[in-house]
Amino acid sequence: MYGRTASFRSCSLEKPVKFFPLYRAALSELDTVFLDTAPPNAESWTNLFNQFLEAQCKAAEEGNKDKFRPFTQDDYFKYVNGLPRSDGIRSFLASRGITLPETSSDRSTHPDQPSMSVSVESLAAKKQVYFERTLKDKGVHVFDSTVQFIEEIRRAGVRTAVASSSKNCLLILQRAGLEHLFDVRVDGNVSEYLHLKGKPQPDIFLKAAELLQIPPRKAIVVEDAVAGVQAAINGGFAMALALDRTNNREQFVAASAQMIIEDFSHVSLAQINDAFPRISPSWTLRWNAFVPERELLREVPCVWCSFRQKTQSFRMLLPLSLQWLSNFNCFQFTLKCVCLSCVS
């Protein structure tokens, strides 16, 4: 069978199912989607870069100091947010026309201890120390609406994964008590071990889908960053849902996000379900080695049909037989029986 495929689910009248998702998996970024890690992240990036830029500015010649101007919030969202730590450093430094070696012999990582030589590696290590310090002092804020969304789709049978470029993913999940919400976790440490490319490459999402054993065309990706939306599109996922908490709608539209919301409290599960793209507008059946002159009659799979009438939902099981009409050179569908179940 090609095109739409029939999905068979048992219906329990003792525990009625009120939500039938079209997607089988939901993959999500962690930062800004579940947790407001932007403040501690932005603060640690700001402290890191401004310490570095100030030191470089003092050593720079007059007329060449503009590229060492302070790191801003716009810089954070434009060049750093959503990227792996080292990629974020390279991205920001490239925007200022600054190049650094990847590694150095100086292994100093303490923020208060200046390094004799600076590299991408040493800055990444210092950023981690800054972040852990800020996380310990100030903690993180959890977005309850996102947690509720994940809990509801999990109850409906949707598998979930967190796919984040952060190496602090597990640390943050444990601190916030959210580790139980995900069947699979692919974070910065997994990416480093498996040599997965960062966003906008789709590697981490594809690995998460592989571990969930769900094809991308049956999964949605929830992202707060443009690079993440691009990664979902590049990976062939059926739907990229952009969570726009920073008034970035135009860039999400340009990145081809299928749905853009400000918060999960502003949208219903039914609206997300309706936005999920249908693979095909019709059923397509195909058999190999079928000779109609010999068989004439062949059974076909049952099909679930659902509809609503007033306050109740109904589901019908339609077992069909397929008969070849040689005079008309076509098939005839015949309804054999109807099993009707009511879902409140």
C-alpha cells in the first residue's frame, strides 16, 4: 500500500481516547521550548565574550577596535542561540572578523584566570564554567504549557525525544525534573561522540527519529530557533512547529515553518493536528502478481473512518472486498460489514 496507510488502534470504552494524533513522534529542542534557559545562557555568553573582547580591545591598534565592541542580546539570538557551543563561538567571532585557533596549549578554564593564549576550545570550556555557575545561582524557569502539551500527546501514544545541541541537556533536565518526559535524548555530548553536524544540518533530529524508530515524515519538530526549523525542513520532517517567544515571525516564515505559535497555551492539540500535513489526498492500493482473470475477488485492508455528530465522535471499521469488473476494466469496492464504536 502506498500513500496513506491504515493505522489500527483498539478503542476502550472504559477509558475513552479523546485525541487521535496524525503524527507518531514529536521531537523538540530543550532551550526556550521547555525551559527559559535564555537568561542564564545569554548571561554566561555575555560574560565570556565581553571578557574576551575587552582584553582584545586593549591590545588592538587604534582604528581597529570597533570589532571588539561589547557582545549584545541581538548578537546572542543572531549568532549563538540554538548552536553547539563551539559553533556558536565560531559564528559570533566570524561576524566580527575575528579568527582564533581551534586549540591551544593553555588549558586554563577558570573564568577569573586569564589565559596566556585563546582558542575556540578554551573559550568553550570557560563558557561551560560560567553557565554552571549561573545555573546554580539562579536556576531556570519551566514553561508549564509545553510540559502539559508533551504529557497529553504521550498519553495519546506519541513518542517523544529531546534533540538539543547543548551539552548541558541532561543536567538541565534533571535539575528541572523533566527527564521522564522523553523516550530519547540526543544532546551535544551524543553529537560529539557520533560526529553529528549541528543545525541547520538535520543530523540530531534524524538520529532521534532513528532511535524512536519513527520515520521523519510521521513526526513533528518543535523549535525556537531559525536554524532548528531549517534543520527540520532539511531532514524531511513532516512539520516544523516554530515556538516564537522573541518576535521572530518573519524569519520563521522565511525558514518555511508550517506553524508558528507564541506559546502552547495559545493553541489546541486539535489545531496542531489539523496543521499536520496529509501525505496524500487519496488512498492508493497496489498489488504485485495479481491476475484479475484468475482471482476476480481479493480482500483489502480494513479502514478506520471517523466523524463527529453533535457532541459525540464515531469511528467505523470498514472491511471491504475488491472485485475486478472485466467489462469496465476497473475494480468495484464492496462494503462487507460495519463495526461502529462511540468515543466520548
